[in-house]
Amino acid sequence: MNYQSIISIENLYKAWEEFICGKRQRKDVAIFSLNLSENIFDLHQDLLNKTYSHSDYQAFNISDPKPRNIHKASVRDRLLHHAIYRVLYPYFDKKFIHDSYSCRLNKGTHKALNRFRSFGYKISKNNTKTSWTLKCDMRKFFASIDHQILLNILTKYIEDKDTLNLLERVIESFNSSTEGKGLPLGNLTSQLLVNIYMNEFDHFVKHKLKIKYYIRYADDFVLLSPDKSGLTNTLGSMKVFLSEKLKLELHPSKVSIKTLVSGVDFLGWIHFPTHRILRTATKRRVLKNLKTNQSKETRASYLGLLKHGDTYKIREQFLDLKEVLK
């Protein structure tokens, strides 16, 4: 992995092919593609001459389902993000723990859900013993990523100074409300960078705290144990590490220690020892979306989602369009 492999014409063209999937009809993409070869060559020359600078972001809000502030980079910059990702992801993915599931190939939400169920069976001895869960997520996660800490982490893994300088330009192209903090939700590189950042925490939990049953998806993570007091002690150690090493804070209203049998809210589902059901808020949102978008593709997508839990009644509703439109 080196700077030349990131900025090569070949890598930039491959990154473009990946970037334009599903975006060909967008105005800014179409304009860039009109002079594609020239634009890619100019980007390559700026990177080669070390004169590249990241442009400003376009900010807008979405509800997904909660309000989120998205920052969209220019097509030129997003092409570079893809080029960086293509080279860095295979290198760093090998360094991540098995049970990190966000934005990784052959991982994802469904794999995390199934892993949680498997852990539940093991901890409870096939539902014959009480099992406890510690569920947490971060306060203002993306906005709290500290640039200097992230750069220090990258320096541990990357020796090439030109690559580090390029990453520094990308990282410092954005600041949240606090100078020197924050990564934009809209960048492909942000997905990888937050995993690199949280990989420090993952290894602390697995290798220092010796937690066997731990799953993380972005800033949402859960631990399972037969010992409630052990989880309480672990929570204190995790808070200290996150604060001192990563300058992150757990969301106080989203930290809970409870038994698995009482139902654990994780990744949109409420998990019980023998089954899982869709979170009520998620169910309402799905029904609302179906009332405004009744396409076959939308219904098929939601039916695929619902197959991952105990949702027989709601699936029957979806299959009967008249029920959806009531």
C-alpha cells in the first residue's frame, strides 16, 4: 500500500466505475463524465504534484429515521474517496476483529443479528440460564471523532508519508461544530475511518478486558455475559478508555444492562431468547413508507427485511395491499 497505488490512473478509473453505480443520471455526475478522461487526468496530476485540495461540502438534512446532517463532497472529491477506499480497505479489514459488522464486505446488519442470537444461545446454555446484556452507543459519534487522534492511529499502520498527508487533507476538509473534530456522514472514506478509529476500542474490549461475547455495528455495541456485576465493572472501564483514548462519550440514555429474556433493542429489532420482533417505531415507519410508495420493489425490499424476525402478521398485511392502504 503506497501513495502511487492510490493516485494511479488505473485506480482512479476503477474507482470511477464503482462510484457511478446507480448515479449515472445525476446532474453533477453527468457533467463530470462529459470530460471524464480530462477530469481524471487533472485529478491525477494534482495528486502527483501534491497540489490537490479538497473542495467545500454541500450540506443538507435527511430523516433516516432520525434527523441527520449530511455533507456531500464534489464528484471530483468523491472519486478520490473511492480511490483511497479501494486501496486502504483491504489492508485495514484484515486488522479488524471478527465481530465488527458495519460497512464491511460479507458482514452487515443481518450477520450481526445472527451473531447476537448465536451468542445468546451460548451464554444462556440454550435458554436454561439467565443471560445479561450490556447495550451502548455513542453520543454524537461522527461529530466527535478527533482528527489528531485519528491521524495518530493511522500513523501506527501507514509508513508512507504521502499517503498520510493525503488522508490528513481529507480528514481536515471537514469540521463539526468543534474545530479539529468530526467526519462527514456523506463520505465513503468516513465509513472506513470510523472503523479504524473504533478498532482501537474493539481490541481493548477483546484483548484487555477479555470480553468474549461482544458485537459492534458502527457506534452501536452490545456485550453478553452470565455475570451482571462483571458487565457493570466492564462498563466503567470502557467509559474511561473511550474518554481518555478516543475522546468519545457514551449516550447516557442509551446505556442499559438487562436480561436477554426481557427483550434487548439492537439494530432495529427487539431480541428475546427464542425469537426477535421488529421495533415498534420501525414497524410504524415501514407501514407509513408503504402507504406513500406501493411499488413492487419497495414491498419486496421490506418483505426481505421482515423475513429476519418473527413478523408473520405484519407480512400478511404487506402481501394484502388493501390492508396497507387502509
